[in-house]
Amino acid sequence: MKIFVPPIKSQGIKTKLAGWIHSNVEGLEYERWVEPFMGTGVVAFNIRPQKALLCDSNPHLIRFYTALKNKEIDSLMVREYLREEGKKLLSSEGQYYYDVRSRFNETGSPLDFLFLSRSCFNGMMRFNKKGGYNVPFCKKPNRFAQALVTKITNQVENISQIIDAGDYTFKNQDFKETLSEMGENDLVYSDPPYIGRHVDYFDSWSEEEEILLKNGLTDAKAKFILSTWLSNKYRTNDYIFSVWKDCSISTKEHFYHVGGKETNRNAVYEALLSNVKLKDSIPNKEMKRRIKSSESQLTTQTVTYKTPEQLTLALEPKTP
């Protein structure tokens, strides 16, 4: 499967897992795709449902994609903006990044958000207690060279076309509000901050919220799948066998580039938990048995990932 990469970047982005998720939900029937934790939107934009409700507690993500939907931002505007701001960044030897960051924290400009996302340190998305973006510069003054500007411009155009081709609603709200809007004809993809692991997200995540999410998904009577981690070389995510014990589980190995140090960049077993049978899933009890018996935790074949291709869509116009 060819992957469409969104223009916004963040740590933990599911770009390399989007194809796996897509293959597991193929064939499932639903009327609307729902995400309580949209993030960069990479999963929804590659599933490309006809109708979707995409929500996040981070207002800047929602503001950016709403601006694309409403044509307040387009690829030509992004190209010109990044060219001009990139020149200022280069001539200031990188110091201009902090001017943009200060401006963004005052105005919340979607274009400034894109600029910071693509020029901050290590692709992090981190905010202080007052909601201010506080990630430092990546220390590459020539960050917005022509090749990268073209790449980002194409990404904006691709995602804009995907949004135009469907009926997408973007909402800035807490996951509990999204749970209250779900129905039995929805397919819910939930990608909350990974409990028990350090994450950089707009909000923190607790055991209480994990339980609230599980209960809300169950009460909605919708089909759901949830992304989380099963294990790494140090430990296992025990919440899978307590909070999510009645779910089936699909797993694969994945390597996350998170953290500034190489020692923080380790392979983990990713898990998809679901209340429906997926292509690769097995019963929760079977996975628990495998772990106790030191057997393979994989339900999929090991895959060697290639760098995702940058594509340009050629979609047919919407029928009136």
C-alpha cells in the first residue's frame, strides 16, 4: 500500500503503521469513521473513509486541518509562506525560529504551526502548562531548502484533495465528548497517548482515562480498534490484560524514532485491540499465554519498511 504522508509531523506518528491498520480494517462495514485522538490524521487520510469525525484535544491540529477544508490555506499559499519564512530563518542563522514560535503562541496561526512542526527539534510537539509551544529549534538554518518546501507543498495538496473527496468534520474537543457522539454504525479508531510510556502530547494520560475510554467505547456499541503498545525489551503493557482483556489483539514489531538519544530509540511490539475480528487478530488470552511461555508475540510477519513515497493524488471531482 502506498502511504500518503501528512504535512504536520509529531513523534509517534503512525505513518509506518497506516498500511497495517488499513489491511486489518478492510472489509469491515460502517457508516462513519471516528477518531477521538486524530493527531496528525495519517491513519484517517490513508483509510480515506467517505465520512469521518476527526477530533483532538490539541486545538492547533484541528485549526490547521479545518483551514485546509475551508480553503483558508492551500498548497500555493504554503509554498510562498515557507519560501519567505525559510529565507528569514536562514539569514538569521536559525534565530528567526524563536520569533515565529513567539508569534504562534500569541496568534495560533496554522501556517506558523506548520513551520514549527517542520523545523523544531526532533519532530516534537510539546506545550507548557499555559499551552505555549516550547520545543527548541532543530539547529538547521537551511531547513526550508527548495526540496523540502516542494515536499511539504505536495503533502498539503494531497491531504487537501483527500479531505475534499469526503465528508470530514474536524472538532477540537476532549475524547469524552467524542465518545458521547458515537453510535453503533461507527467504526472508531482510537490512538490515545500510550499509557505507561513517556509521551509528548497536548494532554497527559492516566489509568482513569484509559478505563473511561474503554467503558465509553463499549457503551457506544460501535466497532472499535485501538492502537497501543504490547511490550518492549524492558516490560509488558499489563493494561492489555486487565482493562482490555475482552478484546482481540493484533501485533507487529515497530521501531520508534523518539527521543534525542539513540538509547531511547528501541523496537516495540505494537498492538491493535478490537471488539471485532481483524485479519491478524488472536484472542487476548492466547497472547497472554504466549508471553508466559516466551513464544513469539507477533501475529503478523516481520516487515522491512521503506521510506514512504511522496505522492500526488489525481482524484475525480466530487459528484454534485
